[in-house]
Amino acid sequence: MKQGDYPQALEAVIHLLGRLPGIGRRTAERLALAMMEWPEDRLQDLGRRLETLQQSVTACTCCGNLAEADLCRICSDSHRDRHLVCIVEDAAQIPVFERSRSYRGLYHVLGGRLLPLEGKGPEQLRIRELEDRLQTGDITEIIIATGSDVEGEATASYLREILRRENLTVSRIAFGVPVGADLSYADPATIAMAINTRRTP
Ligand SMILES: [Zn+2]
């Protein structure tokens, strides 16, 4: 079938699914056709969940992780080490760290990386929120886990500079293995090693 040959309602779903990362036209078609086979109640369930998704999931007021309440599951867990904070670029990287089971501290989501050419400076990242957290005096160690590419390294250098203060150890996650720019794709063992061999510059 040629592109656009499906009934309009189905074409619309294919078009929307195709906007997702990594989903080409063919895959979008397959997904949409598979959904056509679903029982009606499942489709309605999906529709309702999509409709309320953005209201149901918000950003944690403390760390910026995805949350269902004011605080995310990690910030409200009393067993976590509150002296240790790991800075990640995006909330999507937190489950990767969690799966490695080698980290028991808290997180801080930056909301991206420094991209001066695209107008993304420190003000666009959650740096002020990080400063606020440091004011409480609970945090004694910070691990910077931004990506290992040029922008990730530049962001890490900037953070190292502004986090220079007494009674605060700042370390950088170790990239011995080719983790690549995006930590989201690293496997648990790699992440565990990267955390355990972190270095203080
Ligand atoms: Zn949180």
C-alpha cells in the first residue's frame, strides 16, 4: 500500500505514532494496525491514559524526576542516602541508574545540557534549584553524570566550577567503557562500574 492509502482515521493515528523517536512510517503502520485488533475497552483505556498523562505525571519539586506527587518515589524514600546527589541530564536516565542497583543516593535532573549555540545556558537548566538544595547543608557529595560527549563534558566542567566549595566532594562518573553520549543506553553493569570508579578531579 502506498503512503496515505489507509482510511483517514487510521492515517491520523499512523501519523501521530510516526512522530515518536525511532518510529518510522512502516513501524507506525504496524503499530496502528495492531491497535485495530485490540478489544475496544483496551483502546479506550489507552485513550484515557494518554489524555490525562500530563496531569498525572509531574516533575518532583525537589529533584525534577518524574513524579505522581510533590516528591518522587526516590526523594520520599527514607532509606536513600541524602548526603549524596547524582546530577543527570534527563529524568530518563534515572531508571538506568536505578537498574544498576549500585546507587543509593538522590538525584538532580538538570533538564538538558549546556548548548550555547542553541541558546541553552545555565538559566535554562535546573541550576538554581540545585543551589537551593545545597543551601540545606545536607549534601556532602555530588556525582556529575552528564554525557561523555563534548557538550556533556562542557556541562560537567561548568558544574565543577560552580560547585567548588568547602565540605562538598564533587566527582565525575567514570567513562572507562564507551558509554557514549547518552547514558540512557548503558547497561546496568556499565553504570555500576561507572559509579563505583568515579573520580574526583
Ligand atoms: Zn525527587
